[in-house]
Amino acid sequence: MREKAILEIRNLVLRMSGRSILDDLSMGFARHRVHAVIGPNGAGKSTLACAIMGLSDYRRYEGSILFKGEPVDELPVDQRARRGMTMAWQEPARYEGLSVERFILSGAAKKSKETVREVLEQVGLDPARYGGRAVDKTLSGGERKRVELASILAMRPLLVIMDEPDSGIDMDALARIFDALEFLKANGSTVLLITHSVAVLERADHGFLMCDGKLICEGGVEKIRRYYANKCMPCDHPNEPHSDFGERAGDE
Amino acid sequence: MSDEHGEMIRRLYASIGEACVIEPNVAHVEVHGNRVLGLHLVDGLKVEADETDDGISARVRVEPGRVIETPVRICFGLLPERGVQRIKMDVDIAEGGRVAVLASCTFPNAVQILHTMDADIRVGKDAQYLYLERHVHGKSGGVTIVPKARVILEEGARFRTDFELIRGLVGDIDIDYHAVCGPRSVLEMAARVSGAGDDRIKIREEATLEGEAARGVLTTNVAVRERARAEIFNTLLATAPYARGHVDCKEIIQGEAQARATPIVDVRHPKAHVTHEAAIGSVDSKQLETLMAHGLTEEEATELIIEGLLSPSL
Ligand SMILES: Nc1ncnc2c1ncn2[C@@H]1O[C@H](COP(=O)(O)OP(=O)(O)OP(=O)(O)O)[C@@H](O)[C@H]1O
Ligand SMILES: [Mg+2]
């Protein structure tokens, strides 16, 4: 696929504590698609998400990140967000005394009660029961993840990075999350799913496989699924890819 | 009620952005300086107030088994720039009685004001008392607030108190609460205060869980910026079996502000259990960056986080 990418990553290198956590990554994310980045624990997936978003501990990278064709390397997280990208954390933050409603409205495109009701229903949380609760430790892990997703639906972003949207989520809620994905896509968002679950990968239109901070292969979901199932799941040397890992980006 | 008193009451409520209480089922008391301007009671609630040289001395009683359905409104205040207001309160919630009080303390024009509160509170067997104190101060912070309370919770009693400063600068604040908790009683003490400028905040909350299965939570959330200073001393002593307690202290500091917390957890029975949590520092970066990823600036995100921390528990 060679449509115009909404997000482009060029030769991204990120070193932390003397190690290359991201190792010369180049990736293109076509508009209006659901992309998945899959890989084992410690592959660098969350780090990639944080670098794209421009979080303060992840901004000292080499290479370049382009959003809508323009480099965003100099921009802090809030300015990147105002250009239309956002992210849902693997482990979302909790806030004492901040209501679910205020949290959702903090970035909402349309700031109304109606928005809060709609997005909570979309993630399967009853607005009457949840709107007034605090986004604090009294929410379960799965509820907290769903509130995070609701806040993102309210933003109507151009690009959403979702770090492990299925972690801590039961089957019922997972179906809601997949519906929300479809909704985002139908409403013009580009989605970047970060996962090590094949079930999540299968929701994507296009996939990338990462290992040890490197891009191992990219392409159609079926190709990535097969590669992951055959080579990664039985792998006895995670995050030590062979030097001849062969299939690189693009060769579908 | 004289017209003059009526006008004064209106101005007190106006300074906290509210209208006067008029519903006949809501008990209310309004005190300006040492003058009791308004006093309206409901069945089961007794209040006697004497005016002293620089304040009032009041006795509040809820009669046995009486449940006061609607929260009682109390408004203390001083509208001039300077003055002293000393409040002495004796509160007795008799066995099985229940009441909630919303007290507003307003010093909107304060330049040099001293407000003290000296309370003795007894919450009887299986009785409940909820006391929320909200402060509105002036922009110059010229207020010294010294609230002291001694609380006794009898068997099965519940007491919750929340202290909040919602508008204006603190000035100097020196809170000192002490509670003794009997069997199966439940205590929740919370103070939420923000300071700026040259504010000085000192909060001391102490409780002894001396009855079997008594429970207590002491919460202090403070946000200080500029040159403000905060010092928190929370002590929870548990001496009885199955007593459960938690001390929670969160302080956000910005600019040149300084904060210190001294949580003391003292357990003297092997079947008691008390925990504590203290966090002092700048705003948590993940909390901040989550909101910034929603498009808020760092300042807007910080403000929202602090506002949550200082708002009463949802
Ligand atoms: N601040 C840091 N300093 C040093 N190493 C780090 C730092 N942050 C992450 N790492 C390391 O970078 C590697 C990639 O971490 P990352 O969290 O991006 O992995 P991941 O692919 O998201 O894994 P998971 O599937 O477990 O979420 C890990 O080996 C991790 O220990
Ligand atoms: Mg991760």
C-alpha cells in the first residue's frame, strides 16, 4: 500500500540507559486504516507509542516523526495532541477527585453532557452509574481502560495510538472495544493498535512485527499473523532476532 | 429579624456565591463577628448561642434517635477587613441521632482577621455526624484560621469532617483535630487546602482507635505554589483488636513552595492494622501527560489535577 501516510517514522533510534530500545525504525501509517504493531514483551512497542506521542522522557530520539507530512519532533505532547493525535496508555493514570465526566470532557471536541453519555455507552459503561464517579483507584482496571477509550472517542482524533487495548478487558467489553475501533475508523480516524494478541491483530488492516526494537516484517494482517504464529510464538530467543531476519518492510 | 440583620445575612451568603436559606425544613444559623444574625431550628435539633466579647459560644444538640433530614447550614463570617471572631462550640449528637452540617466561613475582604474555632464534639452510640467546613477568603490572604476540635466517638458512632478552602488565599492556617474512637466507630477526617503567595499551612490530625474494630482514615491533600509552606502531622494510634486505619497525605508543590509531611502510625495491638501513604512532589507526569495528550496545556492539566485533589471525595 502506498497511499499518503498520515504518520511516517524515519530512521527512529531511541537509546535509554545506553541501550537502543528503538533501533532504526522506519514505518508508514496510511490514513483511515487500522494498523497493528505486534511483538513480544519488551520489544519496544510502548516505547514507540510514547516517542510518537512526544512524551517528555521519550523525546531525545534520532530520526524523524512526520504527522500529516510535517515533522513534529520539536513539539511537546500537548501540541502534537492539538494537531490531532492522541494515545491510550497501556496502564492508564488515575486521578483523585476528577470525575469521569470532567475527564472525558477535558479533550472532547463537543463539550456537552450528550457527548459524555454517547461515548460511555459506546464503551459499555452506564453513564448514570459512571459519569459522576472519580477516575481514581476505585475503578477496576478494565473500567479505567474503557473510560480512557471513551475520552478518546470524545476527542474525534485523526490518529489514535492504543497501547494494549485488550489488557485487563473481559470478553464482553472486548466486543465493545472492537465496535469502538470500527466507529473510529468509520469516522475518519487512523488507529495504531499495540498488542501481543493475535485476536487484536486480526482487527487491523495492516500490521508490523517488532522484536528487540527492530522492525522484523510488515504487511497484510494474514502475513503478519502467520509469521508471528510460526516464528515468534514458539521462539526461544525473544528479543534476540537472527541477524538475517530477512523479510523487511514492504516486500509483500 | 431586623432589616439590618437581614441585609447582613444576604451579604454573607452573597460572598460565598449563594442565596439565603429560606426553606422552612432547613435549619440554619448565621453569625457575623459576635452577633447571631439568624437562627432557625427544626424538630430534634437544639442550638443555644451566647454572644461573647469577640465571638459566640454555642451548644448544639441532636436529641436521641432524631434524624435531621436536611443538612443544617451554618454561616460564620466577618465582612470588614479587620477583626477577630472566636467560636466555641459544644456539639452533642445523642444516641442514634443523625445530622449533617454544612458550615461556610467567609472572610472575603480580609486584610487582618483572626478566626478561631474551638469545638468539643461527642458523637453518641450509633449516632452520625457529618461536618463539612468550607472557607472563602480574600485575595490578600490576611486571615489567620485556627480550628481545633476534640472528638469522642462512642460505640458504633460515625463522624466525618471535611475542611476545604475553595476561594482566596489561606493566610495562616493551623488545624488541630484530635479524635478518640470507640468500638466499631468510623472516623473520616479530611482537609483539602491550596496555598499560594506567603501562605502558611499547618495541619495536625490525630486519632486513637481504642475500641475494638474501630476504623479511621485521615486524609490531607494540599497544593502549594509560589512561596507557600505546608506542614502536615498525621498520627494514627491503634490499640484495640481489629482496629483498621489509614493515613493518606498528598501534597503537590510548584514554584518555590515547600511541603513536609510527618505521618505517624503507631500500632499497639497485634490484631490491629494501620497503613499510610504519603506523596509529595510535583504533579505526577503520567497524570499530566495523559491530559496533555487530550490537548490541554501543561498549566491547564496541572490546574485540573489540583482541582480534583482538592475537591471533596466524589
Ligand atoms: N527508561 C528506560 N530505561 C531503560 N530501559 C527501558 C526504559 N524503558 C523501557 N526500557 C526497556 O525497553 C524495552 C522495551 O520496553 P517497552 O515497554 O517499550 O516494551 P513493550 O514492547 O511495550 O513490552 P510489553 O509487551 O511488555 O508491554 C524493555 O526491555 C524495557 O525494559
Ligand atoms: Mg508495552
